[in-house]
Amino acid sequence: MNGLRRALGLGLGLRGVWRRWPSWPVGGAGAAPRRATPGGFSTVPSAERPPRRREAGGIVATAAKDPREEEEEFVFPEYHPAEEPALEKLLRELIKKEEEGEEEIPQVPREPLPLQAPDGQLPKQPRRRRPHKASGSPDPSIPSSGVACSGCGAELHCRDPALPGYLPSAKYLSLLGGAGESPEKALEDAICQRCWLLIHHQQALRVQVTPEEYRNVVSSAVRSSLRHGRPPLVLCLADVLDLPDSLPPDLPELVGDQANILVLGNKVDLVPGDSPNYLKRLRERLLEACTHVSLNQHRGGPNQRVVDVHLLSAKTGYGVEELISKMQSSWKFNGDVYLVGATNTGKSTLFNTLLLSDYCKSRASDAISRATISPWPGTTLNLLKFPIINPTPYRIFRRKERLAADAAKTEEDLSEEEQNHLKTLKKQSYLIGRVGRTFQLPQKLRKNYEVDFDAEALSFSAEEEPTLPSKTTKKAELSYNEVKDARWFHDTPGIIRDGCVLNLLNEKEVKLVLPTWAITPRTFVLKSGMTLFLGALGRIDYIQGAQSSWFTVVASNLLPVHITLVEKADAVYQKHAGHKLLKVPMGGEERMKDFPSLVPQDVTLEGTGDAEAVADIKLSSAGWVAVTAHSNNKMHLRCYTPEGTALTIRRPPLLPHIVQIKGERLRRSPAYKTKKPPPFVENQSRNVKK
């Protein structure tokens, strides 16, 4: 095994060998490790054995290090670091030499190596996905179409790639080339290049749209002349994970004085419930945030701005049916409805959910394209809309019948497709709802509107320009009588917020920071002189305190947490920011040259008991850390966020009992085992059929 020794001499640590090497069926759990020699396997002397440490997944051997340079990395079931590529190279060299017979390797009964296929051949490595390069060229001489993109609402054109609604000139002209068709007809279902890349390649093209232009679009739409003699209803969507910052402070000026406001708290499916009444507490915190931005100054009076506050999940459907019932019983058919809010609050997701619900005309769902959904801020660039159904007494009665029938169903009564979808949502969310439809287009008529799927027409290489399928049958169209007196539901562009850390990140980093799965809280016990890193986006130094305190991180499960000493924190940041340990931002030293440095802010807190957090330290939109301390324990903390981003001390905390959601403390570690609350499905019977 001289080849193995030479490979180990190239700098590969023993930790990687012990983590990836298959389990040998020699000796028991406490047997001494063995070393390969030309004559067999010998026991490694105790002086040479690498020290072992215990993690959540078991015991992991580590190479001996200088205690002064040792840094502890915490690994949780939700976050597993990628395997070292150097180890993969080592095993490949070992297998190659074994096949060539260059060395005599002892035959020890064992399982195949992880990188060795059953037939002895090495499996093919997955090809790394290359970023798609936007193709085509602009043509400034061709006028704009006047037709909106069906994905983001921007006007389609081929004049400038930096402007919203751009299509390459060749593609644009080919779509307009239909014989005898008007531009409105030819571009009816077309989407711009930006939406196409977001949908098919999860890539975002930056466009030149200023925050003032976003605000002008929203303000001019909501403040437009009154239709049907009534001011509009404004649905203000807020991200409950980002309160109070997810409510834009200038929202009252944007919507005007006459609009009726219904505030919606989205993404409750990602929040771990810390007590039985946590949803009621979230609703109260949402009302307080409304008062903070002067949306609810006249609460209870005749000029009350906020008519109601409602919690929901646009992704899982939790609370959506209740929202529809509220609007149909109170707002009815009085006027248009506008959906407004900051970027990344889930407006497009809610628009698509309502488009396929009882709030939209049944035929309109087949005639109107869905909005583009992406974690990238500012996906919607103009107005998208669908016609609202008139909630007549007969429709309300039939809807109540359907809701009662759905609530009586158990999970066994659902179709196989619905059960699989429900199982997926249970893995990803805490709160789940089922959104159905009472009135649907008859199956006979729906067949006339189906699209012929042509796989060949949809396939293309990275160098080719995307094309739409050419063979389509008749599509559903709304008649003039159906829309002449319609009330419309509008999706507006997201308002870009100042001081948001997402504005500093690229699309890959945004996907890691924005949580899309149910958040698993991670709790650590720290004493004075210790530091907590949340990626390279936030840092909390425990400068002074008489007793140890608990710090519970509520952030994306993909964002790593690192604990070190205050005296080593600066060196850790300089060495690992932009690299694997801190993970976000990513890109090494070149990326960190353009990234703002961390700016400190001193915070003083006094504990109220070991069962309830005293405050949340909100690190912009990257998440927050709930601090729990013993009574009368005065703490001096120094908190860091990137320059230009907001650091908020939230009192009272959003989830004061979050410290209770933890398992046993890991041995010789400040971390606790993670615990995940069970999911809950509304409007479904929990009676199990025998």
C-alpha cells in the first residue's frame, strides 16, 4: 500500500480517511484501528491514533492539531458538508493500482468501496451544470410591442437587454411573424428572456429598474381613479420571519388615504411553533409592526386603516381558504384588489394560488398565465391580474358544501397524487392546507384547451435559442361580456427595501439564505468570551456576563453556524469568509473584496429566566438569534452585520419559548441536538379509519 502512503503524504488528513473508509468487519466497536502494511493490517499505536470526537451522527476521528489552532465545526442532520475531493482522488489511485497489479494488496473481506461499482468499474461522476449563457442580440430600431410579459408583466421588446421585458430580436421577430395576427395575439403567452431563465435555469438577469420606478408603478396603480365608485382593497403581504422590516416604512404614502388594508403574514409554515398559542402571538406581533409603520394609527376608530390581520402560507395553502371566505363575505364584489409588499414576501406565489382557487373565475384560470416565481428579488416588474368571481349566495352555499366535505376527508380518502403531495409538504413545512375549487370547467370543454406536448420542440442545447412549441390547440379566451364589468385582482412589483442583506448577494447565495424548508432551531450555550458566526453575514460576541446563556439560531438550515473564541474571531473571519466553513458569501478572496465589512453594534440585555428569551437579535434578513439568560444576568453583546444593512433588537421576541425546542446537549460541545416539531394539516379530518 505504498501508493496509499504516498497519497496520504500529499496532505490528506486522517479525518477524511476515517469518515469515508468503509466499515471493516474486523474487531468490535471498541477495537483498535488498523493500518495497512505489506504483511497485513497492524494495530495503530495509541500515541499515533488520531483523537476522536463525538458528533450527532456518531464518533468521527480527527487528525491531531495544535490546541491553539483548533476550530470546532458543528454538523447537524440538516447540514452536511460536502466530502473532500482529495479523498476521492486518493481512492481512485488506490483502485487503479489494485487493478493494474502494481502492488500486492492483502485481500481482506470487506464491502465494496463507496466509489467502486459492483462490476469493478468506477461510476460516472455527475456533470457539473454550467450556467446558461443568454444568447441573441438587440435591435433598437424595432418599436416596443405594447404587450405585457405573461410572467412578470413588463412590456415585451427587443431594444435593450438591460430593460425589463427584453427578448432577443430574432426571437421577437419570429413571434411577430404570424400571418395576419396582431401583436396582442402573437405575443399573448410570450415571456421575456429574464422570466425564461428564471423558470428553466434558475438564473437571474439584472435589469435597470430603480426602487423609485418600482414605487411609482405601485403607487400609480393603487391611487388610480376609483373604479365602480369604491376605493380598492389592498392586501399588504409581510414575511413573518422578517418582522418588522418586511413592512416598507413608506407603505401608507404608497397606497394613499382611501384604500382599505388587509395585512397578511406569509410563510408561517416555516416557523417552528414554540407554544400552543404561538400563532396568536404572531398575529399580535404583526399588528404591532403595522403600528410601527403608521398603518394602524386609528385602530378601533372610524378611520381605521387596517381592517384585519391574517396568517397564511402561500406555498402550502395554509389559511388560504379562510382568506378567500373572509374576502368574499366582507369585501364581496365591491372593487379591485391589489397585492402589495416588499420583495421576497411571496406575492407571486399567492397570486398563482388564488388564480387556481374559488377567488378567480373558473374560465380565467385557463386563459391567464401564471406569474414567474423565483427567490431573486423583484421578479414581478409590472402588473399581473385575473378577474375575481362574483360571490353570489348560490356560489357561497356550494363553496361551504365543498369545504365541509373536504374537512371530513382523512388522508386515506385523498387520491394517490394528493397523498404524495401532502407527504412532500409535511417534510418541508409545519403548517399545511389544501386549496380546492368548487366550480371548474367541464371536462369536455377542458379537452379543447389542452396543449399538444411536443418533447422535440421543447428540447434544445445551451447554445440554441429557446423556442416555444408550435403545435397548440385552441386556448380558452374570455369574452367581452365576461370582463366588461369585472373586478380584478392585481399582483404588483415587490418594493425593494433599503438595508436588506439580500441586496448584497447573488442568486446562489440568496437560495442559501432564504429558507424554503421548515426551519429547525439550533441552540448553543455560550459563556463570556465566545463568539457565534451565522455564515459570514452576522456575528455575535458575548463580551461580558456572569453566567452562561443560550443562543438559539432561527435561520435557513443551509446557513452554517460556527462557534469560536472572541480572541480568535477576527482571524477566523479573515481566513474563512468566502470559503467552505462560513459558506456565505461564496467565491473566496475575490468575492470578499467587493463585500462590505462587518460593522459592530453594542447591545446590553438582562435575562428574565432560563425558559423564556429576553430578545431577538435580528441580523438583517439572514435570520435572528433568540437570547435566553438567567434572571438578573446582565450581558454585554457586540453584534456585527455587513455595512449598510440593518441590525434590529426585537423586544419582545417573536418566539420567546424557542429555547425549549432542543434535544440533549452534545458531549464536550456548546451545541444541543436539534428537534423538529410535528407538522399540522388544516381542513382535514384526523380520525383514522379502521
